[in-house]
Amino acid sequence: MNIAHVSEQSGLSARMIRHYEAIGLVPQPERSEGNYREYDETDLERLKVVAAARTAGFGMDDIRQILALWSGAGDQDRTATAASWMDVVAARQRALDTVRQALSKLDFG
């Protein structure tokens, strides 16, 4: 897949994808003979995780830790660390649900 396709599928601009590659958040993709970036499904899934985490308000350090777990790297006790992150995500989701419920009760009439 080329960067335009991955951009469309991930919800990230091509500029942001290149930036995340430059800062080492995501690995550099393979290159074609013409030196164009060639992304695979794993690259796309990783970028979707980045996009979702950014939308959810996670910082770059948090995203690095999440990606390290997702990609199989990181702590020796990945199960406990992943469970801890799942608790963080669940708490954030509950907080967002509370805000959504409060907004839904507003009377705009």
C-alpha cells in the first residue's frame, strides 16, 4: 500500500505518518525500487493504534509504551502491563461516557 492509501485508512495525514516515522514512533516501511514507501497490513494496524490513541488523548510516551506491548516488545511481564493499560483505557472511556451523558442532557431549545 502507498502512503496515500494508508493515510486514508488510518485517518492520519501523510505528513503525520512521515513525522511518526522520523521520530521513531513507528518503523520506517519498506521501499520500492523507485524509493516509494510500501506499507503492509501490520504497518496500517500500527498507525490505526496511533491514531486512536492520539484521539483518545494519550501522549507520545504513552503511545510508545502501548505500541511496544502491541508489537511484542517491552516489559518481561507483558500481561500485567497490558492489563494495567486496559484499566487506564477503561477509566478514560468511563470518564468520556460521563461527559457524553452530561452533554446529552443539555436543552438547546
